[in-house]
Amino acid sequence: MLLVEPVRKVRWMRTGWHLDNGRHGSPQSYNMVQWLTITDQMIPRMLRPTTHRDLRVELFGHKLESPLLIAPVGVQTIFHTDKELGVAEVATEIGVPYILSTASSASIEDVAKASGDGVRFFQLYWPQDDDLTVSLLHRAKSHGYSVLLVTLDTWTLSWRPADLDNAYVPFASGIGDQTGFSDPVFRRKFKQKHNIEVEEDILQASREWEAAVFSGAAHTWEQLELLKKEWDGPIVLKGIQHVEDARMAVQAGVDGIVVSNHGGRQLDGAIGSLEVLPEIVEAVGDQLTVLFDSGIRTGVDIIKALSLGAKGVLIGRPFVYGLAVGGKLGARDVVRGLLAVSIPGSLICVGAPFSTNAQDLDQSMGLAGIQNIADCNRSMIRKVQYGGDKISNY
């Protein structure tokens, strides 16, 4: 992954590059996401039986081969024509859960077909229109999405200067709106209002879909009752960073949370997720499933999050980098590299062999003295505030 990251910048059009790496205001939160994976360092153990490692976990009733999940990333068609369909195929092939974004450039139904018998979750950008919300939930559930992941931090899009500089927001021109454009409730209400089909005025339909899912009106804890009533399955809240919100999630009766700052894309200056993970796990880790998202780039990063208490880890930008460089095969190689799954052939990009096996979860577990995921614990992590620091914050 570390090798493919600079390559994808060359290969992308500047709009795709800035959309994926866009951030609110200054790069404070984005940079902090990366910095924390450096300041939290591993303390390896020796003379342990780690020749063979076991990466298996169980999440929300699914027995999985690893703790890795494909994060919900929208508008994947701007990175490669393989888009969500190709990545969903890859996730099933490798055996990791695929989380479909509401901002997908392929429909709920088409991604389910591409995913086949793979484990898949649905991420909800929560509309204010309850009829539309219920329609999205029922479509996802009826097509085999087993877990509902509700993103809480993006009820309005943040101030992203790069998007303004490029005059580019793909949703405004119908890109990444396919979940809405294929929804029967959205289509019916659009036709009732304008007496035309969505396809007859894509720009107007785009504006109305964007207003529906990024409405600028915040939801409240009380409104979770609708989701609990209409979704028959686990519900996970994404975007939790305050320990009191984690406790409120327990009180609300949800099944899990994702500790995430949206990769530094939403609130400028928001604390890095790895910084708050330990206290959140301490407060609620025995009452619901805590997942982690934001800043994961290597297998060692995954181990750090697991050692600080996460039960599973989402990756977003890494697989997008692979997708941008080599389509679904590039995404496959990045994910396999993170897990150290054997790759029969290397992807050739910019005239050089591409391999992602330099830092991987399986090999790094062995070198750290970790035999299975349950062995990951805080005693293996030291926060280094500056060179020579000897005091752990954990």
C-alpha cells in the first residue's frame, strides 16, 4: 500500500484525487489521523509460538477470516470503471465484508448481485424523509445486507476548499446518486413534484437527492427508534468519538459503533480516532462491538487498533488507491497485501512490479509475538510523545 499511494496521485484526474483526499478547512484532522499511527508504537514479544497465526474473528454473527472490513466509500466510478461492483466481487473473493455507501455509483441491487454470497453491510446517509429512509432499509435488507451502518457525522457536507477550487462535486451532476435514482420512493416523489422522470432532468434530480441525504438538518438519539423498528438486524453507529456518545449508543440499544473521524474529512480539528479509542473501549467495550476507522495503511496499523480494543478495522483510502491504479485487481492486491494472502501475479504499474506485502497483518502479528487476534492487548502499545519518552499514556 505504501508503494501504490504515490502512484495513484499520478494516475488520477485532479478532481478524483482531491475528492478522496479532501478535508474540512486545514489538514489538521487529516494529518493527525496519520500521525497517531506513528506515535502509537508496538512492543513486540519474543519466544512465542507464532509460526502459524490465526486471524479469524466473529462480528455480528458472521465468522470471518480476518478483522478487516471494506469501508463505505462513495462515488467509486470516478476512480475506476470497475467501481463498487468490482470491489464487491473482490471482497467476496477474499472473504472480507463489503460495506456499500449510500453515495454509491451502483445500485443496492446491482452491488448485491456482484457480491454474491459474500458478507455485505449497508451504510446509511440518513434522510430526513422517513418514507425514503424506510425504502432504503427495506431494499438493502431484502438484498442480503445483514448489518446497517449509520454514518452520523455527515448530515451536511463540510467546507472543503479543494472541491471549491476544482468546482467539482460529483453528486451535483448525477455521479454517486445511483442509490437514490434507483429508489422507488425517490422516483415516485420526484415525478409527483415535477411530472417527469428522474432521467429527464438529472441535474434537478441530483440536487434533490443531495438535499435528501445531506440535508443540513441533524438527527437526534430519539430518532433511532425508526431505524430499530424498520431494520431487522444489527445496527452500528459510525462517527463516534466522545465517550459519552458511546455510552448513549449503549443506552439506545444499538449493536456496535465505529470510532471514526471520517478520515479527517468532516470537522477540521477533530481529534484523531486512535487517540480516543482506548477510553471508549474502556467505557463500553463489554457492552457493544467497537470497530475502528480512519488512518489505517498497514498491517501494523491494524494490530495497533486491535490492541487498543477494536474488534474490527475498516479500510477506505488504501483500497481506493488500488482501485484507481489497477481497477478491481488493484483493490484486490492492496487488501490481500494487508492480510498477506498469496497473490499469484503482481500488478504492473508505471513500469514497475507492484507488491503490497511489505507491511501485512499476518506477518506483523508473528513478528510482534501475537498468535491470534485475541492476543492483541494494550500491553503491546506505547504512546511515544517525543524521542526518548518512556511513559505510556495507556
